[in-house]
Amino acid sequence: MIRSALLLCVFACMLSIGGQAAEVYVAIGPPRAVVERRLVRPGPAYVWTPGYHRWDGRAYVWVPGAWVLPPRPHAVWVGHRWVHRHEGWVFVEGHWR
């Protein structure tokens, strides 16, 4: 038990030192995006961030889109996406540009 806790601690330290989480490959491609109905924009500064499928370890789960305030004026949302690589499908987080 102590050995497994030590290995877990070392793995967590390696992730924090690298600054990036390890990529998780999914063998099955994501389903088509759900067609969402946008609710009324809460204010003129809000930007729509579309929904996406996330992998929960067993299956894809839909995360609905939302209206959000950008972190700064003229920021552009680059949406979440799945990228196919040789090893499988990898999720790329959305971000502000």
C-alpha cells in the first residue's frame, strides 16, 4: 500500500513538473455534435461557447454550451475538439485567444 501511494505521488509530481496533463487516448471516435438551441444572450458582451462531448472513462457524455463573459475585450473562443492521432482520439481543451 505504501509503495502504491509513493508511485501515485511520483506520478502526480511528474505531471505538475511537466505543466501538462498526460493525454488520454480513446479508441472510439466521438459522436456527432448535438444541435443546440441557444438561449437568449444575457448581455451584449457575452460569447457563446458551444457544447462538446467529453469522455468519462466509459462513454462520451455531452456537455452543453453556455454564454460566458470573455476574459478581456476582443478575446476569441477556440472551441473544445477531438483530434484523431495514430494512437486514437485525443481531447483538446478549448481556450481564449
